[in-house]
Amino acid sequence: MEIEVRSLQPTDFDGYWPLISNPKLADAAGFWAVEDKFAGQMMFQAALRRQLTYLVIYKQQIVGSVAFETDGTNTHRFEIGYVLLADFWNLGIMTAAVGQATKLAVEDLLCQELWAKVATVDSASAKVLQKNGFKPQGVSQLDGTVKFIWQG
């Protein structure tokens, strides 16, 4: 699988827009879809400033993104989240992208632990995590999600 995972750049808005404006993708990834270009630009600019968002490029097209968020308690511990355009599901793209992004997190962010939450342990997102060495940690009593942990 030939993909590239690279940092979000100031010229990437047009390719990033389909990822952040699709309500189904946003809901599955756990964020609110933006409804207009102004809100999209605000989200895009915030992602640029944080420098924790990476794009997934497949056949020279932006098809997904992987983002990290600090948990606020430890500068070496991050939540990982990702989204992929539906036309590219089930091709192994996100499995490869999460693997590359995990390496980037270790190298660029000095990450020692990553965590993610998914809706169910048998979801496609859970399989992506498991293929990349994440281990399930149990079901949340608050929202029923399953937490996965990766430790380098």
C-alpha cells in the first residue's frame, strides 16, 4: 500500500474540507462537521497552529487525516483520531496511515503512549488499532466506547 502521511500545510484547505464537512464521517470520528467554509477555515487554521494533524495521501489525493491531542496530564501521552473518505474504506489505507502516524508521534512528539476510543471492539476502527499494536482496555461506563492503548 503506497500512501504518504504528512503534516497539514497552509495550502491544504480544499483537500481537508471534505474530511471536516461530511456529517457521517465527522460523527464516526467523534467531532462536529463544519457547515460552512468560514467554520471550516477556523477549524483548519486551528489544526495548523496546533501542528498535530497529518494528512493521508493516496494516489496524490488527500483521502484522510490522522490527528493527535494531548490528554493534558502528560506531554508524552496523546489521543489519536482519524478519518478516511468512505470511497477509500477497506483498502488498508488507514491501517498503513495509523502505523506511519504512530512512528511520527514517537519521532516528532516524543510520544510514549497513544490511546483511542472506538464505538465497538469489532468495528473497522478497532481492527485498524489492533493491527497497529493497540490493546483494548475495556468499555467506558459513561459512553459505552472501547478504549485502546499503544505503548512504545
